Amino acid sequence: MGRPPCCDKIGVKKGSWTPEEDIILVSYVQEHGPGNWRAVPATTGLRRCSKSCRLRWTNYLRPGIKRGSFTLQEEKMIIQLQALLGNKWAAIASYLPERTDNDIKNYWNTHLKKKLKKLQSASVIETSNNDSKSHSISRGQWEKRLQDNITTAKQALRDALSSENTAESPSSAAVYAYSTENIARLLKNWVKTEPNESKCSSNVSTIVNSVCSKEEESTGMDMNGAFESIFGLESLEASNSDEFSRSASPLVANCEIKQEENSASLSVLENWLLDFEMKDYLTDVSFDENLV
DNA sequence: AACGAACTCAACCGCCCCACG
DNA sequence: CCGTGGGGCGGTTGAGTTCGT
């Protein structure tokens, strides 16, 4: 019964990948390109399942993967896309080209679910305080707007991707360079884990922490309160999204300093996501069975 | 310092989709 | 049209790490 396993389980190695295996895999992809994963173990001698090879490449070795903390802007995009698409992590990841579906899925499960639960409980309190004015637009109006926004976003994504393809289609050498960077990072960690090693997330963390602590100083909020304020819960009170964008923009701008150039071409889409009033999702759509 | 709890995230599992013969 | 196989995806696991007591 059922399908046979994708590869012969006997002799197939499992568990963490070693740098040597990574190098072999990257060399294979450099030579043959990604795809035909079934041929990888046979060709390279890697004692790994073809699926494992594909996963290792797409989630870790593939060029252009950004690691480290998610920015607030990325968090917002994930939350809004999750509300829009559900747990379609691959689809969500397509809007965040530097992040893998696995990363997004993990981040959602470990961070955002909890944060949204907090937001949810806060919004319930808020709603009970202002129950008569909680829904500013009707569902029909909201759906129409949603449809328009999806169309706009799709067009923006098409434009962004087509310009990337024409302007920046990387040569295989460039692809390999990206991958060797990944491996170099791996090797560095593998040979010796340096104390006080600077991590790529440190800048973002510093910014978030400083903003949160400033918020805390000025308002007397705790960290969660500060986060919720930055994150947009205040938009529950503020009547337009511009106010939210203003409150978040200095942080977002700082977080984006080191982002790669191609992210600029996605700005239209990102703006759409930022402009999309989260309030409506929070109250109308997102807090239901998806979050529990 | 030691220990257990909680958290993180890379990797695996199994189902589904789709191209192809 | 149907069966098969490869690739893709979402859910889950578990080893390693961090945190709290």
C-alpha cells in the first residue's frame, strides 16, 4: 500500500548537513543547475535523499537568502499575507524573496502567533470599549477594496519580478559566489564559534530595542505595549493608515538600510501591504480558527 | 553552578499536484 | 484516460540553545 519511499532508505544519511556535503551539493548545482534532484545522490555520491538535497538547497544554500531577525516590515507583510492566503507559506515566501517558506513558517509558529494572540486580546478589550464604532466599513466595501488591492499587488509583483529577471539575472558564477558565502559562513561556525560574534541581526535588534526602550521611556509602556504600538495596534484607534505608517517609518527605514537593491523594486507591493489597513483584518478576518 | 523548562529552527515525513509516456 | 514518478508543500519532530529558578 502507498507510495514507495522517494529513495532507498538503506544507507541514506539523516540529520544535520556537514560543510563537506554542502560543498558537494553546491558544486553539483553550479554544474548542473537546481533540479533533477533524484540524480544528485547518484551523481555526487552524497548519501542523502533527493528531497533532502532539494530542501537543503532551497532553505539554506540557495543564493540570496537573508538570515537573521525579521524586520517589522517583514512581520507586517507575513501577517497580512497570512490573513489573506492562509498557511500557504510558499505563496507568502514568494512575496518575500529573501526568505524561505520554512523560515516564514517557523517564524509564524514561534513568534507571530503569540504576538497576534496578544494583539487579539488587546483588540477585544479595545472593541468592548468602543463597541459601537468598531467596523468603519461594510464587508461589501471591504471585499471590493480587497479585490482591487490584490489586483494591484499582483501587477506590482509581476513588474518587480520581470525587472529583476532582465536587470539582474545572475550568472552561474554569481550564483556560486552567493553559495560559497553561505558555506564560508558555515565553515566559520563549524571550525570555531567565535565569542561575541557579530550577527547579521544585531543591527536590527539594536534598532528595535532602542525604539522599544524609547517608547517605554516616553510612554511608560512595557515592551509588549511598545511593540504593539509600533506594530500598528494603535491603528485601532487611529482612523487612517498614514498615521500608522508615520509611526513605523523611522524604524522601517533603519531596518532597510542593508537590504539588497532588488528589494527596492518590490516597493510598490510593500507599500500596498503597508497601506492595507490591518485593523480591518484584525477585526474581520484574521482572528479565527487560523490562529488557534 | 546545576538543572529543568521553554524556545528555536533545520530537517524529515507524507500527502498532493502535475508533467509525461 | 490512466498510471507513474519527481518535485513541491505544509505539518511535525527533535537536537541544540537559551532562559529562569
